[in-house]
Amino acid sequence: MNEFLSFRKMITPVIIQIVFWIGVVGCVIGGFVSLVQGQFEGIFMMLIGPLVVRIYCELIIVAFKLLDTMQKIEQNTAGKATPPAEGQF
């Protein structure tokens, strides 16, 4: 609970997964409605829409994984700073 309250544990990746499934359902329903209305684009919405939503969500998750990795690197290198070699600043 302390990690949650101090923002050390991110809940956004879980929320992004929920947004992904809502987006997929929205694309499929929207594509179906378009097909019923006689629009040919509904097929593309049902096939390409979930792929676009997936790519968008993955890009957001990559940003959070980068943050986690950078935090681990910072923890591993804390206190291990080496002084510059002679002649270097």
C-alpha cells in the first residue's frame, strides 16, 4: 500500500490494458454498425482498428517500461559514482 501511495508502483499499465479492450470492442461494434449502414469501411474498421489501438497502447506501455528500467539503473548505480580520471573533468 505504501508503494501505491508514494507513486512507486504504477497502476497505469493496468488501466492501459482496460483501455485496449474497450478500444477493440469499440472498433468491432463501430465496424459492425458501419456495415449495417451499408458502408464498406466497416470491414477496415473491424480489422485495422484493433491493430491501431494495440500499437498505440504498446507505445504507452513501452514508455512506462523505460521508466522502470531507468529507475532500476539509478538504484544499481546509486553511490557507485567514480571520480573522473586525471586530466578529465
